[in-house]
Amino acid sequence: MRILVTGGAGFIGSHLCERLLNEGHEVICLDNFFTGRRENILSLLDNPRFELLRHDVIEPILLEVDQIYNLACPASPIHYQYNPVKTVKTSVMGMINMLGLAKRVRARILQASTSEVYGDPLVHPQPEEYWGNVNPIGLRSCYDEGKRIAETLMMDYHRQNNVDTRIARIFNTYGPRMLENDGRVVSNFVVQALRGESLTLYGEGDQTRSFCYVDDLVEALTRLMNADDLHEPVNLGNPGEFTIKQLAEEVVRICGSASGVTYMPLPQDDPRQRKPNIKRAQALLGWNPTIPLREGLEKTVTFFRSRELRAKS
């Protein structure tokens, strides 16, 4: 097939492009390089079935494709709060443009939504039926509400125009090619530990997260895209739950670091708990994450260690 991946030079997008090429598809990678990096897809540029377009999804584009993975949107608070209006535009106008394209060429489209649609959840773990506990006017709302509207648009285009849609609610994902300065907890801890700096913990470090390795997520995304008649949202994440303090201890151990810990105030609207209920993905996709946190962190540390060495040389 001919497949469009928006945000294809980003962390998850580049792994997805690689996977799709390995399956024999033609891949069009579209990215405006706000958080995407050319080096993420450098090894793909010589592939005759790979095409790179520098383009912003806020602007319409005409392409002939069979499938669209819409991953375009900064996903870390540092980047999406840098220009919150642009973040909302990316989720809303970008979604409208991609849905218009899907409608025009009769392509199947998958939206990379987020566990952030659940806000600071009062239900634990979070099933897809839960509507969330959200702050529509907070610092994080440019991302959270943008993704919620994108889901609304997906369902409305499906109901009104019969567009073939898929919605993936992605929980915390980590692995090689994360940005070292994106402010997300795994990359923060790994970079700080490798540099011998104190690890920054917000609050008491007893808030919980569930961490899914990027290869497991890409497997889930491709299964969801190719599943039949599955238009309702599907949680994709690892149900293994860890406190942030436990994560910090594991990172320090893997890095062989002597780093200590510095406690900082909890950011506004930072969720206290986050863990997916993945029964829908298990039942309808036959999917379960297979890579345990320790193994995934070891691969992630190896990637960041090589980047640190290159930066010093």
C-alpha cells in the first residue's frame, strides 16, 4: 500500500515508517520538523519506497494514499506549551485537513490520540468508556482538548461521511529517538543519570505511570489500522504500573550512576495516576505488550549513551 505518516520524523513516527517499509509498503513521511528530526529517518532516505515531505498539517495537501497515520503534534508539555495556539491548530485544523484527504481519496485514517483525554482520572485503570476528569482551561489543555476535539472530528466524519477511522489512545511511550530535552520523565531521568546529575522528581514521586516500549506500540498501531470495523477509541499502552520514584531508581541502576534526587513542586494538572485498561486491545487486536520495563530502559539508555558520546567527540 501507499501510506502517509504525518509526524513521521518524530520519535514514534520514525519507528512506524521503518516498520511499514520493512513490510513492503510505500511510505510518505510528512513533517514540519518542529520536534521531528531528520536524523531519525536518515537511514530511510535511500529507500526508493520512502518519500520525505517538509510540510505542516495545518496547511491542506493533496496526495493519493491508501492509509493515513496522523501522528503530527508535539507530545511533551515543554513543546506543546511553547506555542499553545499552534498546538490546538495542529490537532484541530490538521485533523480536518487529514480527514478531508481521507474522505477525498477513500483512505483509512488512524488518529494518534492520547491518554491525556482522561485528564487526572477518578477511575483507575482507565477504560475507553471513561469520559475523563479534565481541565479545559489549564496549561495542558491546548494538548488535551485539541486531542479530544480531534477524536470528535474522527467520529463525526465517520458517522456523517462514512470515513474509515481508527482512534488510538496512546499511553506513555518510551524508547530510542526520544528527544533528550522534551521534558518527559524517561528521557529526563536517563540524560540526568548519564551526566551524573541529580534526578528531578516532581511532588513526592509517588504518582504512577505505565510505560510502553515503542516497538510494542508500533505493533499495536499497525494491528489497529488493519483491523476491520473498529471505529471506537482503543487504549494502547502497557498496564504495568510504576511510581516515578521506582522509575528513577531503575534508571540509576541501569546507567550505573551515583545520581541523587531533587524534589520539585508538582506541575499544574499533572495526573496522579495513569494506567490503561487494555481489554479492548487484547480482545479485538490480540495485542499485549511484550517488552518489560527493564529491557526497554536498557535499550533506551544505550541509545542516549551513544548520543552523549557523539556529542562529546
